[in-house]
Amino acid sequence: MWHRKRPAAARTDEAAPPRLRTALREARLEAAERTGVVVDLRDADVARLEILLEALAPVFAEIPDEVDLFDPAISTGATPRLWIDAVAHVAMARDKRTYRFLHDTRIGRKVSAESPELSEIVAAVTRYVARRLVERERALGETREGFLDGSGRARRRRLLGAVGLVVLGMLLGVATVFVAAFVVALGLSGG
């Protein structure tokens, strides 16, 4: 209303509005480039964790076969992690160069060690594995030694007392049956 219509020749010089198909293609290309970067970063994290797993292989090789506490494996989810056991893992920090050794506790997740140096993380994981093995030995040792100390003797004494009562009850039951049979036999012969 306020402006004049331009001649047809002038309209063709202007850029035509972008088509939806073209805009979608450009958006998909941008998303693919971003996804490619994310995948590359994730692959780099997995590669660093694989290097750490190789460095830890001698530590895990020394663990006795009967100990099944540790199952080192790399999970490749949104955040790749090297799992040491069910509650401890190593992940890469945001800078993608720093290893973070994390341990889940009753009160939350705790950072046990954080370093860009592979050797420091190997040492921290080795100390953790050693502490877990000592905890296991103590737990198993206490259950074995519990029978040998005073509390084990008391438990054994109570168990033998209970078995003795059961045997005594059975003997009294058998004696009662014999006495009843004897009384019945006397009653039949006297009458």
C-alpha cells in the first residue's frame, strides 16, 4: 500500500527464499559435523582407556584366580569408562587428557585420583586393588577364626547342647513307648 510495486525484472534479481529441502540438508550436514566431532572425542577417550587397561594388565594378572572381585572392562556409553570392579572406574575428565579414578561410596562418588599422567593412575588403581584384596582376606579370615576363638567355642557348645537335647528327647520317647508296651502286656496277661 505504501510502496510501489517493482517491475518483474527487478524481482528476479532478489534471492529466492530458501527451500525447506535445502535448509534441512544444511541442518543435517551441520549435525553430522557436530556428531563426528563427538564421536571422535569419544573414540579418543576409549583409546586412552585402552592404553590404561594395557598398563594395568600386569596388576590384574597377579590377582589369584579364586578372587572374582575385579572384572576390568571398558564401557562405551555416552561417557566411556574403564571399570575396575562394580564400584570403581576410570573416566576421562572434561579436558580429555586427565584420567579420573572414581569410587562410589555410601555417601556418594569420590575422586580417588586425578592426573594426566598414566603412571599415577596405574599406581592409584594398584593401591585400590591391594586394599580390596586385604579387605577380602580380613573378611574371610575373621569368619574362619570365629570358630577358634571364644565366640566360636560358645557357638559350638550351644550347637552340641541343642543336639544333645534332641537325642535325649528321642531316647525318652523310645523309653516311653517301651514302658507303655510293657504296661499293656502286663494288663493283658493278668486279666
